[in-house]
Amino acid sequence: MPPVTQAVLLSWSVPPAATLALLLTALIYLRGWILMRQAGVPFLSPWRAVSFLLGLLSLWIALASPLDTFSNFIITAHMLQHMLLMMVAPPLILLGAPLIPLVRGLPVFAAREFAGPFLNWRVAARVGNALTRPLVALLLMGVVMFAWHTPRLYELALASSSWHEVEHACFFLASLVFWWPVIQPWPSLSRWPRWTVVPYLLIGDVQNTILSAILVFSDRVIYPSYAAMPRLFGFSALHDQAAAGAIMWVMGAIPFIIPAIVIAMQCLQTRPRQPRASSPRKLESSSLDAIVSLSQRLSFADRLLRRRFSTRTIETISFLLIFAVAGIGLAYLASSSSDDDDQVLRLHQQSGAFAVSVFAPGGALETGSSDFSVLVQDRNTQDVLLDSTVDLRAQQTNSANSTEVVRATTDSENKLLQTASLNLPAAGDWTLAIDVARGGQHAELSLPLQAVRPEPGFSMPWSYIVLIAFSALLLITYVRRHRMAQPRSAIEAVPPPVPDSTQAKKLSY
């Protein structure tokens, strides 16, 4: 395997917070699925659990694979990533009938106090019914897809990892809403004739075709960032854009056309299929039996605690512990993870036999440590030169301040880039010197930089702010729910007045 191909396949950008969240979701679903299978629910066959897990896996691949690493360089990779987020992961997840297993798999306190009341809330039911109407879902899908593919919003997502994650969330959530009327996951019921799903899917395919045609037949590069990026695999930015549109046109039509054909054939059947008589079945998989038996063994600690504390106390304490550990862990991973998406192209210059591209955070750099990534290519063939050496050094203008020479390494997410961290100790104008060598060839380049002092004051990461706000919302919901239920319970708890003997004699007449 060529070294460049191997480097591309090893360029995984695993997001720790998203990975942990998906693992927790899988565990919660499996717990609920096993409990419901033990209770004899016949609607959750093993293939539904497999489908749900495959949906989560495809979602993780979209966020962690080289498709995400190279989404800022190649529009084809970005479009394939969007297809996984919109046309693969959502239908697989919905085929797993996730609603009830996820609620059943939560801690009892969370299911009783939050998830159950929320699902029974009339406002939530009305909003859900309104969003999953075919016309609303179709319009929502179209608006989200076309809005994020406008040059302004698309460039915003390319320049910021935070906005890139917002873009992914919009695509995924809108796609869940779009595929809901098609799959109609249990226990939801369709409020529209089944044949309406066929034109619904065909119109969705038309939306996808229009966007694909714009990319294929455009005579210019729609997104300027891709035109400025160094070309990695020999084809131009315009050809890359056309290839992305063609893939989206052909492969993107499959998830719409095949379900439309299947549903049309089902509607044309003269004899409606009679529902089979279902009976409770045991778990078919021996591995699942092992999991169930293991959970029964681990319940010894639960029985021991129930001898000392009430059931509600144990449920409350266990939920608080699980919520604190999971919430703090997710907030910490989300705030501490670094992303190469925050780096922008700061220099693209040819020197000697090399074409050198330098990536760094956009705008003025804050004093302290900053990461710089360098891509070295052959000037004539544009081949990536992985065996070149890159040395970086920063010198402050009109000052003796300078950094030590640092050799770049391939320890970043993108294995085609060589990355080094430099410490800029003082604010002011700096010059970054890049020294590239390979064999007997040598090149020197310079990049002007500006460093500023960070603004004083305490700044809390957004992930902790979200955790605090979500915790406050749960607390308010819990207090409000129990205060509303308190008067009725208090009235029921007060015993009726006992009449005295005189009143009792009068009442006896």
C-alpha cells in the first residue's frame, strides 16, 4: 500500500464526547431491549437491535472517520459524510424502534420523573405530531439541506468546528423527522394513507437531485475555501465539486427510490397481509443470555441496598450518581477536545521544488501555545511528500524574543500534515520561519503573525454551561411536577373529621 494511501486511512479524528455519548446511548438501548424481551414484548426482534446499533455505528463513522478529517480539503468527502448523517444513520436508527427501549433502559428515577411525563405531555405530543406530518417533514428537510449548502453557511461550517457540529446536528435531526413517516417506528401509528409515502419519497429525491445538479453543472467552484485549498489527489476543485454532486445524485437516490418501490408494491397487493399471532419468545442469542444472567448476578448489590434503604431512595441516589458522572465526563471531553477544523489556510507558497501550505488558527493568535500544521507537496506533481522534514521557529519583530526550533511530526489527526506547537510568550508582531528539507533539496518560507493577550476574566466552557442549564431544567421540572401533585395528595392524606358524641347522636337520627 502506498504511504500516502496508508496515511489517509489512518487519519481518524475520533471525537471523545460524541463517542462516549453514542456508547451510553447503545448501552441504554440494549438494557431496555433486554428488559422488554424478558417481559415478552414480541415487537422487538433481534434484527431491530442490530439495526439500531448499525445506525449508531454509521453515525460514529461519519463523525470520526477520514471523511471528517478531509472534509475541509475535499468536497467529495464532505458530501459522503452528509449522506451518512442524512440517509444511512437515521433510517437504521428508526428501524430499531428506539423510543420505548431507550425510555425503558434509563434508570427508573429518570424514566418515572422525566422521560415518561415528557412523552405523555400534550405539548410534546402535539409538536411531535406536527413535525412528523409528511408536508412539514418534507419542507423541513428541504430547508435544512438547501440552507446549509448556501455558500455563506457552508463556509461558516468549514471555518469553525463548533458551527460544523451544529450543521451535523441539523442534518441528523431533520433527517430523523423526514424518515419518521416512512418507517413509522413502533409504537407510533400512521395518520396518513400508506400510499402517500411514495410521492413523499419521490419529492425528497427531487430535492436531492436539484442540489446535486447545481454541483455537477456549475461552471465555477461554489465554495471558495475548496478553491484555495491545496489539491491532494491530482484533480481540480471544480472536478471535485462535480464528482461530489454525481455521487450525491446517484448514490443519494437509492435511499429514496428503493423504499418507494417496496411501499408501492405493498400497496398494490390485492390481499392485505394478515398480522401473525405473536407469542412471547425467549432470547435467541446465547450471548444475550449471558448478558442477562450476568445482570441477574450483579443484582445482589441492589438487593443488599434495598434492605437498608427504600426503593425510591436507592433509585434517586443511583440516578444522581450516574447523571453526575456521565454529565461531567461529557462536559470535560467536549471542552478539552481539540479539532483541526479550527485551523485555516494561512500560507500557500511554492519555494524550490516544494509547494508548502501552512495551517493555523484564524485571526490573531493568543499568547501562549499555538499549533501549526504544514503540508509539503511536490511542486510539479502535487504529490504529498511524507518523508520531508519541517522545522519551525518564531521570531518577534523588533525584539530579541524568539522560540526554539521545533521539528514538526505527524501526530495530528490528518496524517498528511506535519504539526508542531510553538509558544508565543509576548504580544506583538511575529514572523514564523518554516524550513523544509528533503534529500539534498531545501526551502525557506516565512509567515507574518500577530499575537494578542487573552482577555482577562473567567470564561466557562460552553459544555459546562449546557450541563448546568440542563441540570437546572431537570430540577425545575421535578419540583414543579411534585408541587402540582402535592395538594391532591395532601387532601387525600387528611383523615375526615371525627364527630363528637353529641353530633354523632344527631347524625344517628
